[in-house]
Amino acid sequence: MQNYEQLNKSFINGEWVNGGSDRSYDITNPYDGSLITSIKLATSKQVEEAFEIAKAAQKQWAKSTVDERREVLHKAADYLKANRDEIVNVIGRETGGSVLKANVELHLTLEFLEEAIKYADEVNQVREVPGHVEGKLNHIHRVPLGVIASISPFNFPMNLSMRTIAPAIALGNSVVHKPDIQVGLSGGAILAKAFEEAGLPKGVLNVIQTDVEEIGDDMLTNPNYQLVSFTGSTAVGRHIGEIAGRNLKRVALELGGNSPMIVLSDADVDRAVEAAIFGKFIHQGQICMIINRIIVHQDKHDEFVQKFVEKASALPYGDTSDPKTVIGPLVNDRQMEKALNFIEEAKREGANVALEGERIGNVLTPFVFTNVDNSSQLAQSELFAPIATIIKAESDEQAIEFANDTEHGLSSAIFTSDLERGEELALQVEAGMTHINDQTVNDAPHIPFGGNKASGLGRFGNPWVVDEFTTTKWVSVQTKYRQFAF
């Protein structure tokens, strides 16, 4: 049995090391505030060392064979499967997630890891293209990119970390990874342990346990990385993009969302309500893809509201160690205060409270607002809380207009009985993903996952992630003497 609380260190060059800072961070259970473990924070000097180590290690890892890379990935997956129960427990305790959420997160983590095994042979491939000069052979090589800087969030830390780490390693890159310190075990330490047990060479994966107060922008300003992969808020993404662009570094940014679920005039209301309840309240709404606005045609509006409120009011809440719990705690006091401020502002703006929730410790039970103006702060903000907003549309066309009236464009959903028309309308929604007769929270390792507008740049998923995490090189071979003009 693994005691993951003891992995409260950074993992640099294959060694578990204490941070050099005088500061420590206490990782606590968001539900009851109980201490899980305490981590000494890594310093700027340790970040710099990790990048130098990763740069050196990558040069050797890039020479690894497909079989070597696949064996490491297989063994890492085997480790996670063998320790499933303990890992699910840590995910739930660190993130405040339900038993369902923790199991889903580990399942997705394994999916990303196992999909990476499939495309590990994409790197170091050579393609020949016709020459423009007699006797010239043109070889196009796909080669590893180099060092990947990885920064992951608090909400689904394990799979959103693995989504970068697995393809990076599979394609011959090395990684310097900084998880959100609030979830340092599930977002970093457990993954480092899995790859350590899998025999990954030292220095290929380095996990830095620290915070921005300690290291500032050192993950971004270091010259030794080639791409920064970040999942988090749009505001931070803009900051990262600015620094990376100034230094001519690639970015893969999966940022904030304001995902609409559109219920058209011909929708099955019961099915739409079932999907909306799940897509709004899973993990207390703390998901970038979560349904942020429910836009309902006026013909279906009243029926939808009545059934949605009835179901939302019955969702079990409380301690997420209870398998029946759906609504658990928000991750910290700051997120709770933000949620409460959104609620008070919505009331001041004149939104109707169709379901009045309450704060119980760190748990916020569901709130449902109707009569919401699509241009209001409530509708235009990424809520990250169990707060549902229902917006009435006078027509299906207006519903699409409302859906697009946001700076974000991550996920979206449309409910309709006309599947052909639904797909036509889906192409009009300005989002990277649109799901017909489903909710907005969907992910898979073999689809082009990513957003438009202020929701990000780049695409994860096989094969799109291969282009993100590799580079191409043209090597020409002149087999016949070439005559030059002078």
C-alpha cells in the first residue's frame, strides 16, 4: 500500500528533494480543512536546475527507440492501475471531488497515457518529397521538440497534467512540470512516482512543487524550454502567451470557458434537463468545459426551469468520501468568496432566484437563476461554482446569437430533435467543440480538444498533439553534381 503523503517533495533528476525555500505549503482537504501533507517549496534556483537537467536528459531520451518509450508508458499505466484505490482516495481528498469525479479523473489519465503509446512511433519518422533540383532527395524528418514546460490547474490535476506529460515523453521530449501546489500529490508527485517505477531515465520528467509567489515567472522566462503547456484561466494564459511570444516560444493554452448549452424549440426537455444537471454540477461546476449558461427557447423555457430546479434541489451534498455525494466543497475560501460575490451581484442585477442555495462550511449548494440577461456579469463570467444561469431566447436563431456573445469559445452543446439541423447549427457556434444532445463536459485522447477565441490556442488529442509536441526538419541530399549559375 502506497503512502502518497510521504511524496511531499519535488522530483528533480530522478531524486525526491525538499524545496530550498524557507516557506512551506500545507495541502488540506477542501471539505473539512484537515491536513493531508506539507511541502517545502522549491526555489527559483531549483527551477533553473531542473530545466538544465531536462535539457541534457532530453538529448539522450530523443535517441530512445519506440519500444523503449512504449515500455515506459506501459509500465507507468500498470503502476496507476495497481494503485487505483489509493490514488482515487488522494484525488478525492485533495480536490474535494466526489468518488465519481475521482474515478473519472483516473480513467481519463489512463486514457491519455495509453493513447500516447499508440503514437510513440510518430517521432523520428522520415518522409520523402519530390525534388525541385535534379538529383536532390528531400527528406522531411519529424523530431522531438525539446523541453516542455508544463503548468496544470487544481480542478482535474492528474489527467490535465498527464495530457501534457504523456505525449511529451512518448515523442522524445523531456518535461519540467509545475502542478498547482494545492493538489501537488495528484497533480505531480503520483505521476512522478509512476514514471520513476516505470524506469523513465533520470531528468526526463521533473516535478517542481512551488508557487508563483516563490518563483514568479521563472517557468516562462527560462531559455531552455521550447513549448509551454498551460491549462487555467484566460487572464493567466494571456500573461503566459505574452512572455512566450516575446521569447519566441510555442504555447499550448487551454483557457477559461463560458460554455453554452442551447435547448432548441424542438428539444426533448426531460433529456435536456438530465444532461444539464450533470454538465452544470459535476465537481461543483469547477471545470473549464462546464455549462456556464443554459439558453432555452421560450417555448420550452418554463417546463425546463421547473424540472431543472426540481432535480438540482435534490442533489446530495456534503462529504465527498460518501459515494452518494454529488456536490462537494469548493477548492478554497477564495473560490467560495468569488462565488458568493457572483450571487450577490446577480441579485442586484435583477436576476430571479429560482433556487436559493446556501453555504454550509466549504460547500455551496446549488443556486439557479432565471431571467438572466446574456450581457450581465453573471452570464459573462466563468463561474466555477454550482451556480446555474438560465437565459430565455425568443427564437433558435437568437439562442445561437446569445451563445456566441462571449469572448470565450471552448465547449458548447445543442439539444434538438433534428440531428441534421443540429449539426448545421453546431458549425455556427463559435467554440472549439459542440456536442449535440449531450452536455458540454466531454474529453477523449483521440479528438482535437481545444478552444477558440479567448479559450486558448492549440489542440490536444491524437494526432493533433503530435504536431504540437514535435517539429519538422528538412534534410536534402544532392546525389548528382549540381550546376550553379555563377
